[in-house]
Amino acid sequence: MKQTTWKQRIGYGLSDTASNLTFQMVNTFLLIFYVNVMGLNPIAVGTLFLVARIWDAINDPIMGAIVDKTNSKWGKARPYFLWMAIPYGIIAVLLFTVPNLTEAGKLIWAYVTYIGFGMVYTSINIPVTAILPRLTDDNQERQEVTSVRMAFAVLGMLASSSLAPMLIQKIGGDSQAKGYQYTMIIFAVVAVTFFLIAFSTIKENVKPINEKPLPVREGLKALKGNWPWLITLLLNLFMWIGMIMKQQTTMFFLENNLGRPDLAASLLPIGGLLMLPVIIVAPLFTKRMGKRNTLILGNIITVFGYLIVIINPASIPMVYASAIVAALGGGFSAAIIFALMADTVEYGEWKSGVRAEGLLAAASSFGVKFGMGVGGAIGSYVLAWTGYTVKLAEAGNLPQSALSGILFNYAWAPLLAAVISIILLIFYKLDKQYPQIMIELKEKRAAQAS
């Protein structure tokens, strides 16, 4: 018998639609907004991205521990959808607001709003991941729920990438700053609404026998010897390094390497359009091949996708073909990675006797955000080191080194990240162990309950 209704699954999915409406804006447009609209130096922006993620190394585990210690009438993770929805919308808008300050003042503003956005994102998205093991403890149903979640996440990405270029231009007119700000206002209002719908529909179905708040020191036991968790954290890290370097450079690639910024409206949505059907069918693959092997397949497809554009980066058909193939591979990663992290909760409970959804979910969030920070920093530094400047770009006189740097961010970085992911997955063994682990855990829980 299924533990989740379709109403709960859709509500859970809307929580990631909410996140990705704004998150995709940050991933794709924040670097070009900071450099070309706010007028910040790429080196300064890269350092900001890195500093923010260093703070996340402290902040994310704290939030994970807070979730584990939460014991409200709504559950452990669910209440944060209610408590943090409006703060999330507000800080997202401030992130794309240009203050009337000096360049130094604008940089301080960027630090405050970007780090603030990361903290509020953590406070609502660690619960999104942490709640998954509490929705169902059935392995295959968990993959089905994750696929629904990621399908709705892709809808958010698709809506953002499809609408943002048009809205920025239409609303902003001659003022790009206004275009970015008002576009984010629209996305933020929708995101807040979806988080509140998620809160009202989700139910925490799986509850351990002992529902007492979990002390941090006790929760750390779930990490000891938890190799599947470490591998999953590294997968998240490298996947997001490659993804962010590519995403934040896409507009630079279209404007400078191809000279066709108008292609953004048709190229950016390709990822969401093609990832969506892959996410929907991913449970069929995982049922036959297992999560690890399906994820390896996805990364192999991703490698071939980026090789296409590397062969001929000046060919528009090759750029589109590359985006299509890479999106198909990326769909498997999007569908499976969070289910892998949820499985490590049971592994940690089986190995240590401690169930720490929040702390392990914090690792997932940390991998994502630290990957974003490292990828954002490296991508920004590559632009600066290879000679990119706004003046040269506007004059159409970028040196070949800068164009090569943009191509490295756009294609080589995600290709290398996929190769590293394949190597890591070779060492992931939990798929074979999981059925026996669940048998032993259920026997132990039954013994404790009697």
C-alpha cells in the first residue's frame, strides 16, 4: 500500500517548483546581473560566491540540526514551509535590486543579500529534502515521489528560463535593473504561494518510535562510516560545480561566442523540456537497473552531450544538439540524486542506530550550495583571468582567450564534472545492500515497539 497520496506528491512537488522559479534566475542571471547591470568586478563577484559558500559550511549543518531538534504539531520539516516562505520571497527580490550606492556600497549590498538569500534558502530547502524519508520508507515509492518532485522542479526551471528573458526585456525596457527586479517580484509571489500550498497538503507519514529532539552530538553518529552519504555529497558537489559554471556562462556564450543573445528564449528552456520526460520515466530505469547504474548512464549521456558543442562551438545546430543530449543525461541526475541522499538516512540508522534526516539533508544542501559557490567563483575567475571585460564585450573586441574561457565554463566544466561523477558512482554499493538493511531495520523497530 502506498504511503503517499497524489495530493501529497503534488504538494511536495510544488515546493521545488517554488524553489526553482527563483533558483534558476540566480543560477542563470546573477553573474551577468552583477557584472553587466550592477557594474561589479568579476573577481569580486567570484570571491563573493566563494565566501558565501564557506559560510554555508557552518550554516547548513546548523539548520540540519535545528530540523532534527524540531518537534512541532506539524512535524519536524513541514513547518518551515510555512515559517520561511515569505522571508524567502523578500530576500529573493532584494537580491535582484540595484541600490543607489557607490561601487563599494553595491558590493556590500551584494554580500548581504546573497549570503542572506543562501541562509533563507537553506532554512526552507533542507526541510524539503529532510521530509522525504518521512513521506515514505519504501525504496521504490521514494524514487517515485522524488521523480514527481523533480518533475515539478523542472517545471519551475522551465517557467523561469522561458519567461525570464522575455520579462526582463518587456518590463525593463531601457532599464535592465528594473526588468530584473520586477521579474523576480513576479517569481517570488508565485514561489511563496506554492510553498504555502505545499505546507497545507504534505503529511509526515513515517515517524520513528522515538520522536524526541535529536541532540547534535547524537546526530553526528549517523555520519560515521556512512560512505554512501559521503559519495552522494561529493556527487552533489561536482554536479553543481559543473552546472553552475555552465549556467551562469550561457548568456555570455550566446552574446559573445555566437553573437546571438536572441537565442536565449529558445535555448534555455531546452533543459527543462527534455529533462521532464526523462524524470517521469526514471523510476522504470531504476526499477530494472538500480539507482547507481541509471545515474552512471545519465552521466555518460551528459559527457557525449558536451562533446558535441566542443567539436564545433561556432555551429548553432551543434549548440542545440548539445543542449538536447546533455539535458537527456541531466534528467537522470535530477530524478535520482535526492533519492540517493534519502536512502543514506536508513543506512545511517542501520549502522549507528541514529536517524538524522535533517543533518543528512544538510549535507545534500551543502553539496549543492558549496558546488554553486565553487563553480560560481571558478567561472567568474576564468572570465577575469582570460581577459573578459564589459567594455571589450560591448565593443565586440574580446580576445580569443576570453572566448576560450567562456567555452571552458560552458562545456568543458560540466563534462569534467560528469566524468568525476561516474568515477564516484563506481564506489557506490548501497543499491544492493538496501533491501536487507530495510528488513533488519523493520525487525528492530518492531522489537522496540513491542
